[in-house]
Amino acid sequence: MSAAVSAAAARVGRLPRLSGLSWTGIVAVVAIVAVVPIVYSNNYILTVMITGGIVLILNTSWNFVLGIAGVWNFGQLAIYALGGYGAGLLMLHTGLPGWLCVILGGLIASGISVLLAFPTLRLYGIYTSLLTFSFASVVQFIIVNDGSGFSGGSFGLDTVDGLYPGLGARAQIHAYYWTVLALIVVATVVVARIRSSRLGIALQTIRDAPGFAAARGVNPLKYRIIAFAISGFIAGVAGGMYVSFNQSITPSVMGLTPMSIDVTMLVIGGLGTIAGPALGTTLLTIIQTSLVDYPGIQLTILGTILLLIVVFVPGGLVGLIARVKSRVSRWVSEGEGPARGG
Amino acid sequence: MSSSDLVAIVVTTIVFGSIYGLVSIGMTLIYGTLRILDMSQGSMVMVGGFVGWGILTVATWNPIVALIAAFVVTFVLGTFTELISVQPLMSRRGEIDFEMVTFITTFAVAIVLANLALQIFGPFQKNVPPLIHGGVSILGVHLDYHSMLMAFTSILLMIGLGLFLSRTRWGFAIRAVAQDLDAARLMGVPVGKLYPLTMGLASALAGIGGVFLGALYFASPTSGDLPLLTALIVVIFGGLGSLKGTLYAAYIIGLIQALAIVLVGTTWSLPILYGVILLVLIFRPYGLFGNPSEARL
Amino acid sequence: MNDVAPILDVRGLTAGYGDTVVVRDLSLRVQAGKCVVIIGPNGHGKSTLLRAVSGLMKPMAGEIWFDGERVDGEQAETIAHRGMVHIPQGDGLFADMTVEDNLLMGSFPKGSWKDRQATIERVFDLFPIVRDKRAQRARTLSGGERRLVGLGRGLMREGSILLIDEPSLGLAPVMIDNVYGAIRSIVEAHRTVLLVEENFTHIGEVADEVHVLETGSIVRSGSLEALMADRTVVETYLGVL
């Protein structure tokens, strides 16, 4: 039994102990991405990158509940949308500054996410996915059928000012670009830190060895609620960024199509890993963008890739890279020393 | 409540309950036998709708042809879906989270099918005519023949499925596999063939449902989404893998919807339904008849 | 050596789970019409041997020849169709099916299915208790009744060999007598039987040949009388008398 915990701890312990080279690499990638708008100021490409970045924030939050906490939550898109609607409505109806609206939107999403955490505790895996999936469908259904004008129904919210109403169009894009990049870094670091913290180890023990967790007095209720609160907040902030950048939000941000794309991104990157969401989101955004003129083919190809990856590449890209690395290092060490048995 | 309200509630319950049963029972059959939640079941309803459109609207052939064609097409498609999205994972059953992985792979098939339909037929809704036109009025409640035929056919097919499972050689095999896989193999049941055929059969029932639903709601690439959701709710409510539970759940959900539609109005029927189901699940986490260890098929 | 080709010929079989070898380099022949019994303590590979022979497990090494053809590596369902009947430990009954449906399931192979009603009557005649319980669900039966249904189900199709896994396991002594009475009637009908058992008290009624299995290998073979005459065998493997 304690093997499960030490295995979880070992898996967890790997991340913060990155070699200096890896840290340099990560900082370099972020720095290069940060200077893109200065050297290459194509508005279309920047818009695609910002939109992809917002999805990455959402995916980071989803990966936290789905991959790390192991709760089959398929309602995350509704949490994201509710954060967006919350922020957007505050921008429309109050005089609060945009950034505060985004944070409040995050808090609203976080609160609803916590409410969603309660029923999942009693349910077994596949029932959780059904329940949360149904929750997302209800949220979408209610908004689509809202005739009161409050949420704008299927046409979406009225135009909002967003975060940077004072800036010109070009400066706005740059400002959003850097804001989203900063949020990605913050969200990823937060999730990575949590994964290796007491909270993260508790969550992974509940996921992998629930009986052992219970025997050791790990209270699943407390930890799951914290996990849902944090992931809900990150998703809600992503929603707030969406409504700010697009100056509106419609119920089409939820539903089967965006959910299929996001799940594909997570699975292709590698569920439960830290780099997975970034790898998957980047790769799929590139594929989507290059196929933008063929919307039907785009999703057909995505679905096929999803199927192939799950069947043939368990663990996604991160798992694949790890296997290749270990094979190479084993091959190298076999070449150096006498062959080992086994 | 007036007597016409009462008639409306009874009729709506029977019509909704029967079609819900038909599109959900395949999902139960698949879960009971293969232990997977087949997310491509909604796509089969969608494909059935397009087959109905092609044969009734484009070719203007007999409705019987449409039903048979929908059965055949979705049977083949369901078999094929099993072969590409489930069969390759069978040998790794012990190492992976089989339910989660097949949830995703069948979902991937659903994505591909919906977008192939979008490629082939375009995004616009296609009109599917009712299988029979006309209707009658009972106590001021209009009853169209199409809905009556839909309920009748659904009930007939569900009885047929029951007889198939309890009387025929392959029906025995499906029940045996659902209860003890190794013992069934020792009896000589070829599991590698039985799994795809079970998924084909389940898909074909949803496909026939799709022809009827097509006339009620059009055929379009997204016309499988709502039936998928309904089927998920029915099976979760009845308890995964329990045929009896699925049937009860289908009619109970039909009744809740009928009450909501007649008494509150159509818009709020779905949210009310979800509310009721959420409440039930909080008190009975495995659904009405679900039991994690017993009662398979 | 016998001139007649054996029904079952196991050559150098090694089998196990993951990295653990349970049966190692085991060879065994079963001639038609004989009842061969393997006895040995729990956990020494008896069930593993049967599971490997019937195809529920893939052997790690060795060959299995059945009715003149090599069958190792084939799926259990294919081997079942060739006429091997394996009655697994703990019966393997379909718990939510009736006794009658359980028996009928035994006739699944196409050739047997059409004669199933006649066959089930013969099984009922052989085991009258089973006839009385025909409409009951298998999960409601007692352990002894379940065992009889399991044996009856094994007789529901034409088989050239019956593999029976510890029929006495967990039963009260009086029930063991009943079950062995049933097995004796099977053996007397000249069916070929390979039976594994931990308990040797009843095998004298049925065994033509006995092999003693220890840590995955056969360590002694012969008739039960010959083995019983050997004090070391009795003390080491069969337990103190």
C-alpha cells in the first residue's frame, strides 16, 4: 500500500527537481514567445495565439481536476463559460474595473465548481462523467433558452469594454497577448507547485489508492473541494479573459465541439502531466489554424488523431517523449557497461 | 388538472418513454456486455436520421425500406466502431483505465462521424417526413400517427430484444459474457466476434430510433447530441448495465417530462428533469437498479 | 509407452502470471477413456495447469496437443469448440441466469445446440437434484448444488475431455460424496477426465492414474495404490494419515 504513495511521491518529486538545463529551456521558450509581438506583428497570428492561450489556461485548470485529481469532470467548459458570463455581466452592469471583473468572474466560477464537487464525491468514475457532462449541458441549455435578455440567449452577451478600453486596436492586442502569457505561466506554476505539495500528493493518493487514503485519514471531501475551487477559479479567469478579448461571449463556447477539441488537446499532450496541456494545445491550435478553411475536415482529422493516440500512444506526447528518452539512456548505458540481466 | 391534461400526460409519457427506451437500451446492452460507455450511440441516431432522409425524402421509397436500411447501415457502423475503438484495447484491459479510455475513443468516433456528416450533407437541417401522415383527436388532445407508430415500434423492438436475449443462442451468449467472461469463453463463445456484433445490434436499435426522431426534429450533423444526452441520463438514472432499470428509467423520465411540459411548459422541462435526477443520484449513487457487483443484463 | 495417441499431450509446459512462473516444464499425457488425477497442495499450480491447457492463459513455453492437433496459443473459445470442457474452480456459473439457462449455455457450440433439449433431459436424469432447481437463479443455490450444475453443464456438449478443477473445494463431507458420485458416473460412462484435487480421500473411486504436483512440477506418478504404498509420498505429499 505504501508503495502507491511512494510511487505517487516519486512521480510528483520529479518535476520541481528539473535540471538547470530544463529550467533554462523553459525560461527561454517563454522569453521567445514574449517577444513575438515585437518582432512579428501579424494581427491574425497574434489573435490565434491569444485565443489558443486562453484555451491553454482553461486546459491547465481542467488537467488539474481530470488528470491530477483524477475526477472525471466533464463540466469544466460550463465553469469556464460561467466565469466568462460572470465577468462580462459585471463589466456591463457595474462600473468596476475590468481586471476586478475578471477576478470576480473567477470567484463565481470557483464557487459553482465547489458546488459541483459535492455530488462527485459519492459517485463512482463513470457516473461522475455522466453527471458533470449533464451539468454542462443544462447550463448551456438554460443560457440558450434564456429569453429575458439577461444573458442574451444564443446570440450572446452585449458588447463589453474588456480589460483595455483605453488602448488602440494594436496596443490592445499586444496587451492581451502579454496578459494571457503571464496568466499561462502563473497557472502552470501554480498547478505544478500544487502537484508536488501535500495537497497534490493527497489528491493523487485519493486517485490511485482511495482505500489507503481513507485509512490514513486523508479526507477526500476537503481535498476535492480545494481542488475544485482552485481549478474552477483558473477556468473562470480564462473565461473572463475570453469575454474581455472577444468583447462578448456566446453559449457556443460550451457544447460537444469545443469539448471534443479540449479533450483531444489534453489526451494528446498527456493527461496529468504538467507539460501536456501546453504541448497538446499548441499542436492542435497549429493543426486547427492550418485547416481553418475546412471546418468539417478539421474535426474529422482531430477525432482520428484522438483515436489513434489513445489506442497507440498511451500517455500522450509527454509519455512518448519520456519513453524515447529512457530507451535512449538505456541504450547509451548498455553501450558503456557490461550488459545487465533482465 | 383537466381530463385532456391527463390524456396528454399519459400519451406523452408513453411516446417519450418508448423512444427513450429504444435509444438508451443499446447503451445498457453495451455497458452490460463490454463494460464500456459507448459515446457513439448518439451518432447512430444521427446516421439513422440521414438514412431516413435519403430514403424517404430523396428516393421517396417505402418507410419499411427506410427502417431496414437504417438497421443495416447502423449495424455495420456499430460493428466497425467496436473494431476500431474498443477491440485494439482489449489486450491491455488490465493495464489501462478501460472505461475512461473507451469513453474517449468512442467519443472520438462520434466526433469523426458528426464531421463526416457535416462534410457530406452540409450544416443545414434535412427534412424527414413522418412515416405515416395524419392523426386523431382524443378528448381534445391531438395524436399523430407517426408518434403512435414510433412508440409501437419501439415497444415491439424492445420486446424483440428481450426475446432475443432469453431465447436465442447468441442471446444466451451475450448474457453469459455479461456475467462471467471466462466461463463464457469456456463454453465456446467467440468473444472477439460477440463484442462487435453486440455493439452492432445496439447501434442498429438507435439507428431505427433515428429514423423516427428525424421526422420529429430533422436530420443534421448535430442531431445525435440530444439523444446521446438523453440516453446517458436514462442509463445513469436506471443504473448502468441493468436492462430492467433502463426501461423503468425511460418511462419515469418520460413521465417527468410529460408533467413538466403539460404543467410548466416545454422550455423548463429539461432543467426540471436534471434537477430530479440530480436529487435521485444524491440518494442512490448507482441509479435506481444499478448495483456495482450484481444484476447484469 | 502407449501405442495409442493420447487425447491430451502436454509437453514441457511452463505457465504463470506476469513474472511469476507457477507451472514449470510439465509434461503429461491423458489417454482416451481414462481418468487422470493430479493432486497437490493449494498454490502449487493445479488451476494454472488447467487454465493453460484450456487456453484461458497463454503458456510461456511448451506445447499442448489435443486430439492430434497443437492448440497452445489458441483462444479458450477455439479450444472449447475442439471438444475440451473445462469446469473451472468455483463453478463459473452465470449467477443471474437460471439453472436451466446455465445448462443450455453449455450447449453453445453449434453442433450441440440443436440437441440441447434431449441432452438436458439426460443431465436431469443423471442429477435429479438439478432438475428440481431448474427454474432457480444460480446465485441462490448452495455450494454443492452449484458444483452439480457445473458438472451437468460440462456434459451438455460433446467433449473429448473434461477438465475438472477441485470439485470438493469448500463442500461439506456429505456433499463431497454426492459430487464424487456424479463424477464416478461420468467416468463409468468412459468419458476422458483430467481432475485436479487437493484432497485425496475420494479420488480412489475414480482415478486410473495419479500424479503428484509440487511447486509446478510432477514429482511422482502411478496408481493410487502404488502411491499409497510409498511412505515418503504419503508423508510428504498426501499429508499424515
